[in-house]
Amino acid sequence: MGLIEIEGMDFFAYHGCFKEERVIGTRFTVDAWLTTDTSESETSDELKHTVNYQAVYALIRREMEQHSHLLEHVAKRVIDALYREFPPLTHVKIKVSKLNPALADGGKIRQVSVTLER
């Protein structure tokens, strides 16, 4: 088994419970940890025998373009889509972080994150 780690994917998206967040948007980062059998790619040195991180990024970008209220919902959609697109995956862990989230009382938080794994 191998672990493919894709960290620091940056997106501008429109997720949030406040209407303003869904209108003006904000920055997000996504990290992915993908477990799969890498034995064939280890010996073949062929991209077709592994999970292509560029294809993973494109899939996550598409999911980030769909509006959601909760980061939990975004992370679950990403996980479901990864398993559909890449059947060899045996375990997926996704961390979705909202940078500088809006707070009703005007407070400041650098980021808030949700991590799901299946």
C-alpha cells in the first residue's frame, strides 16, 4: 500500500451559512491523503498504474465549485467523488479549511477546518 498526499490545494469558493459568504466567497485550502495499492506503479514507473494527482485536483476543484453551507458537506462530497472516480482507493482522508471565516460578532479566526476520513 502507498499513501499519496496532496497538500495545500487552494480554491476560491462560496461555502458558508451566511448569505454573504455565498455571495462574496472566500479562500479555502484542501488537503487529501489517498491510500491505494502502489505496487504496480512502483515497478512500472507508469502514471496509468497509480492515482494521478492532477486528476484528483480537477475532481476536487469541481466539487469546490458546488455551493454548500457546511465544510462537512463539502468534505463528504469530495470523498464520495474520489471513490467513484478512483476505485483502487482503499482509504481517503480530506481536510477542508476556510481561511479567514466570517464571524457574526466581528471576531477574527485565521482558519477553520473539517477533516473526514472513510
